[in-house]
Amino acid sequence: MMTAPRHDWTLAEVQALFALPFIDLLLHAQAVHRTHHPANTVQMSTLLSIKTGACPEDCAYCPQSVHYDTGVGAEPLLELEQVRAAARRAQEAGATRFCMGAAYRAPRARDLARICAMVREVRALGLESCATLGMLTPAQALQLKAAGLDYYNHNLDTSAQFYGAIIGTRSYQQRLDTLAAVRAAGLKVCCGGILGMGESPRDRAELLRTLANLPQHPESVPVNQLVRVPGTPLQDAPPLDPFEFVRTIAVARVLMPRAQVRLSAGRESMSDELQALCFLAGANSIFYGERLLTTGNPDVAHDRQLLARLGLAPEPPAAPEARRAAVADATG
């Protein structure tokens, strides 16, 4: 019997999940996963950078920040036809969701109008659409909703306590305010964090607790492994224990049972065996093809081979519509 998702987790409860024996935690997470999701199915998303570089934010992990010399040049917003062609390629490769990322602190009005046109083109192909454009006002969120946007991505990155060590140009509350504006507009939320930035186990628990205690859980929870980019302040960050990464996936699955938990940045450096453990722990979504903004991503052929070896099937093209109908039924 399904139980209603909780929004009142305590830090001690979340830490107790992290402290479970590894195999027990994975078994628990897989049981939760199979209660709420089809077994052995992975949702495929493709992420395209539609405007690269020259971001005024100082996020310590980001090669697109103007504060760091990483060799990433500034590129203007792509033309509509370029985005349309990329979306078609993604669809032909098996993606069911097309995500567009732009290096903004917040989008300008004239750029947002062009992005809304991109959203309409993506939706016309039958793909789910997602955008990550920085901070949004309530009016901007409504504009994107009217264009047909399905998901808005805005990560919390880490715990509120550790956040100031990573970002100084935008507050944690500003991130929460954007999430609230997105929800109020009726958009689905894609929100997660980055592991391996020097945060403590408590920070990882607090990040997941914050996400799980939002009034409504994010529909997608991307879990990123830090990509250590030369030129950024985190270029020499020590690697995270792979088992700790898997534990975080598993705890996210338990806390947010209906969310799609996505393996995101950093997957290029993960072994097939580590990715298999993540799927066992409840991950059921990956970024697939193209480049992951400005860092690498495993190629389509390798992903297909890995999924076939594990007996995992891509989410069928009809699944996004079925999910939208299920959400509508659940919310009345």
C-alpha cells in the first residue's frame, strides 16, 4: 500500500537513513522505487546550452562564471532553428524531455520572449520541455508556463549552512523564492544539488531534508557529482566516496518517493558499475547525449549499451503524457 509522501522530516531521521548498512539502504530504496515507479525503466533527458558563458554569478563549481578563467567563451543565445534541430536529434536518439540551459543571473525580457518561442517548438515535437535560466520573477514564471514549459530547473546546490562557501552573489532565500514562483505558476519543479564540493555528510542530509520538506516535492531531483574544472575554485576538491554518492541517491529516493531521481553532471567519470548501483538505489532518469552545458556527458551509444547490459529500458515516448495525466488525477 502506498503511503503519502512526508514533508516533515527531521535531520536526525535523514541522518539515520544515511547510517543504515549499505545493502539495507539500497534494498529499502529499491522497494520504495518499485512501489511508485515502473521497474527497470529510465527516463531520458537531453540538455542543451542555449546561451553559454559570461555569467555574473560566482558559483565556485561553474566554468561559465566571469569570475574564473576556464577557457569557456561567451556565446550568444542560439537561434530558434538551432534549438529545433537539436531537439529533433534528441528525440530521434530516444530522449523524452529536452532541457534548455542559459547562463543568466536572471533572463532579460527580450531573451525570455525568444526562449518562449523555443519552448513552443520543443512542445510541438511532442517532447517534454525544461528550462534553467537563473532566477525568475512570478511574472516570468507565468510567461514560461503560458508558452507550454513543463519543468523549471533551479538547484539548491547544497545545504543552507554550506551554501555561503560556494556562492556569494545569490542567497539561498533567492533560490527558494524562485522555486516558489515556479510552483505558483503551475510549473513542475526540477531541483537537486551537487555532491563533492567539500560539504559534510550533515550538509548532504540537510540538502535532501530541505527538498523533501518543501510544500510539494520536486518532480525531478538531479543529483550531480562535482566536475572539477581547471580554473574554478573547486578544481582541486577531493573526490567523493562513490558509496556516499550512491547513499545520497538512495536517501533521495526514500524521502521523495514519487520524484524522478536523475543521474546528472559527473556521469562521464562514473564507472558502469557505479551507475548500476545508482539505478539499484532508485535513480530512474539520466541526461543523455549532447553536452551537459559545458562539460562532457557519456555518448548515446555507450548509454544504450549500458542500459541493455542492465536490462533497463528507456521510458517510452508516450510516458510523459501518461505522467502528466497521473499528476492531474493525483492533484484533483
